[in-house]
Amino acid sequence: MSKAHHRKKHPEAVRQQLLDVAAKLSLEKGPASVTLDAVSQAAGVSKGGLLHHFPNKLSLLDGLFADLTEKLDRALAERMREDPEPKGRFTRAYISVFFQPEGLADGEKWKVLTIALISEPHLRERWRQWVERHLSENVGTDSAFDAMIARYAVDGLWLADLLGTPTMDAQTRAVMLERLTALSRL
């Protein structure tokens, strides 16, 4: 007699496992490999179980986006709480999280999301809304032109890091970090 119906269910753990597997498949085999069948099989979850959490591939990508931006929001909020200077606080938190490869947890998943952002208009719109929300929340402290320059420079470096194409040594990177941080205070 099967004891499957007596097994405790952990829907959040299953959901997170599905997101992790989708990210891993995309990194190892490319975004096209992320099919509902492949994810359910690799996760050891029935297709019905996967469909319970994510009815289609876009909802799976949406789930990955939500998971990562929630973690990003927490990292930014933590760094902002640690910064006593209001002017440019969001920009300095943004620099801290995105500029240094070790500053952003789940870096491998961000690679997956970056590819998805490029190819999925729906996710690009969600990212635009995320950025606009944070900028509007911090308009009084981070709307200076120099802060915008710093954030755009960090975006470029973040993309280079995600693509594995950084071209600067540690000393140059440290000088750039210092300069961008100084821009956030102007």
C-alpha cells in the first residue's frame, strides 16, 4: 500500500526546487532547454505538480523573476539601512549590490534572467517597472544626474560580469567603485 497520500507536502519547497532546476537547465543547456517536461523530470516532480505552480513556461520565468527581485529588494534595503547618509543612498546600495560580483547572491540565476529579459517583452516590462518603482521611491535622494550616471555605469559592468567579459583588473575596478560611489554623493 502506498504511503504517498500520507506524505507531508511542502509546496513552497517544491516551487523553489522547480525554479532552481529551471535556472540550472537554462545555464547548462540554454534557455530553449527549459520546457515544462524537462523541468518536471529534472526536479523529480510530476508534470501536474509543476503545472500546479507554473501553468506555462512564461509563468515559470515570471516566478524566477519574482524570486530574484525579492532577494534583490532585501539586499538593497539592507544596504540602505546601513547607510546613514540619505543623499544617494539608493544609488550606493545599487552600486554595492550590482558592482561587485560577490555583492549579488544567485549570480548564476541572474544570468538566466538576463537572457530571459532580452528575449521576453513581458519580463522587460516587469524589469522597467521594478526600476521605475525604486527610482520613484527614492526621487528625493537619488534623482541627481550624477547618480543616474553611476547607476548606468554599474548596469554596464553588471552585464559584462554576467556575460563573463570583465576586462579590468582588481585595482582598476576598485578605483571605478570609488569614483561611482563619489558620484552618488554629488
